[in-house]
Amino acid sequence: MPVNLSAPNPQDLHPVAGVQLGIAMAGVRKANRRDLTVITLAPGSSVAGVFTKNRFCAAPVQICREHLAAGPAKRAIVINTGNANAGTGDDGLVRARAVCLALAKALEIAPEEILPFSTGVIMETLPSDRIQAGLPAALADAKADNWAVAAEAIMTTDTLPKAASRQVTIGGKTVTVTGISKGAGMIRPNMATMLGFVATDAAIDPALLQPLVTEAANLSFNRITIDGDTSTNDSFVLIATHQAGNDTITALDSAEGRALRDAVVAVSQQLAQAIVRDGEGATKFIAVTIEGGRTEAECLQAAYAIAHSPLVKTAFFASDPNLGRILAAVGYAGIDDLDQTLIDLHLDDVHVVHQGGRRPEYREEDGQRVMKQAEITIRVGLNRGEAQATVWTCDLSHDYVTINADYRS
């Protein structure tokens, strides 16, 4: 069961002016399930994205990079679930391009104005003929208020759809930011299997979209891990339709730029945390905060060492306060000049370790009380600087093994 996560209320997801979403059943992997989504964008819309750093990246990732390199102006996004189109060689590229070409003909635009995305099983042939056959139904279904259905249609092993929305006032105009994501396993985005799509109607200089989506990714999707695996298909894109009527934002460090940035980051973090809450087999949502580092980078090193550790994650699943495992992970994180005699460790409100040793006042029952909670914060003080960073993760349960053992069944 997801950890304190429920399906989004469609009424809470604000439509974004200039964005329409259509969903169809194409039979990509299984019959009678929504597995094809087409997002159409008004003329003049801009898109920027960040993608997996896995060198064995999927065909759609390669094509998205190529199409974005041609310029930010885009008119459509096509997403299939059930098949990742990764590990498919030249044939995968041919099939992904065929989908783009078919959609381009239907919309009377250039194929380069389309971004394709796929998620699902790796190293299986993309049924591009079925996807192309499903495009007319997806286009006929296109609606501005289809965000909740689209969130469901991009799922793989997710148990719940993931969506978030915010509205802010910029220059006296209401600006909307709405997004969807999917992911439950093979999650350790390194961008920038997960997909994230966030759209805004804010008028913004297209040149600012890439730094904005990169910063948003670094504060959200690049701060989560379920199993430490970086997918072949990780993608996160930011869409701007420029239709809100505000004066064009020309600097991210302006008051208007900061307001939009905060809304985009907030939506991205909610989507990213929803992925962790719905992690395969997860029973606990864990925030790992490292404080007092010399740099943010070394804080992230230590945080990920803890968050990736199977020993730490299985102890949390068992509600076992075997907290020496956390200290061990900090020790092997790769901070070569770390002074263990300075380290403090808190488990929520319980002060466990002081100056590298077990705090005399710490009691095992206090640690166990916290470990039984569904939401837990690990806080480690390195006491060597002013930097800090937080990573979000989950526990590792029997169900994670079962889900992944049966994934292709």
C-alpha cells in the first residue's frame, strides 16, 4: 500500500491554457487498459527537458534530445506505457520515428515538433503499428481537464496515479502549474523507470526553461531513490504555453521568476515524493537530511549512501532500530577526511548519537517507537560546515522482490 498517498482529485488539477490531453487503449502490452497519451500544445509553446544519464538510454530519449536540440518550440508529446523501447537498437529508433511521423501527419506539423516517451519492459520490440492505430482515438479524446486520466495512463507498476497542481499570481495574472509523473521501481533518477511532465501557462522567455527545469529536477526527481537503479528512460520535461497574460518573465531571479520557480519546484517535489510513497512494496516514507557538510555535494553523498543501503532499508521495514547501519553508510560514503568524532544522529525527535558515539540518554525503545511510524526523518550532523541536503527514500520489503520477480508475467 502507498505510504500516505491517495489518488489525485481531478477537480484539484487546474487545466493549463494551451494544453490538451487525450488518452486511448492501444493494446501496447495488455488489452483493455489506457496505455497511450497524446498531449497537444498550442502554437508558440516551448518545452525543455532533462533525461537519464544512463548511457544505455532508450530510443525515445535519443529522439527527444535530438528534437529539443533543434529548438524549444514544440506542438505535441506522445507517451506509451507497457514497452520502454530500450535495448532495441536501430529498429527501436525507426519505430519511435514512425510514431512521431504518424502523429505529425495527423496534426499537420513537422515530426521534429513532437517529443516521444515510452515506459515499460526493456528489450522488447515496440508495437508501433498498434500505437499509430491508437492515435486517432487519443486525439479525439483530447481535453484540457484530462490530467487525472493521463496520470493513470502512464503508470506501469505504480499502484496510484500521481498528479499535482498549483496556481500563483504573477503580474496580476493567475498562472497555473500542473503536472503528472509515474514511477515505482528502478528509481534513482540521475538526470537530470520515471517520467514527469509539468506544464505552465506562464509567459516566460523560452531560454529560461532549460535552467528552470534543471533546477527543479535537481531539487525533486534527483533527490529520490527507491532501489538505486537509474532507468534507461528517465525523463522530466517542462512545458510553457505562454498564455497566462502576464508580462514575459525575462529573469529567474526577478520577483516574477522566483514566484514561478517556487511553484514549479513545489509541484515537482510533490510528484517526486509521490513516486517514493508509491515505491514498489514500500511501507515507510523516509527523509534523509545531512547537515553541517562543507558542500552540498558531500551532503548528498552521505544522504544517498544511507538511502541506497539495503541494510538500512530492510531495518526500517522491520522497525528495527539497528542504527549502527546508518553510521556505517555515512562512513563509506566517500568523504575521505570525515571526522567520526563530530557526527550526530537524530531519528525524528530522538537524539541517538552525539560526537560519534551512542548518546548515554538514548533508549532502544525510543528508537523503536520512531521506527514503527509510517513517516520517518533521519538527520545526520557532520559538523564540518554549513551545507545541507535532503533525499527521500523508502524501506525495502519482501513485496519489492515479489513485484520485480513477477514484473514480466
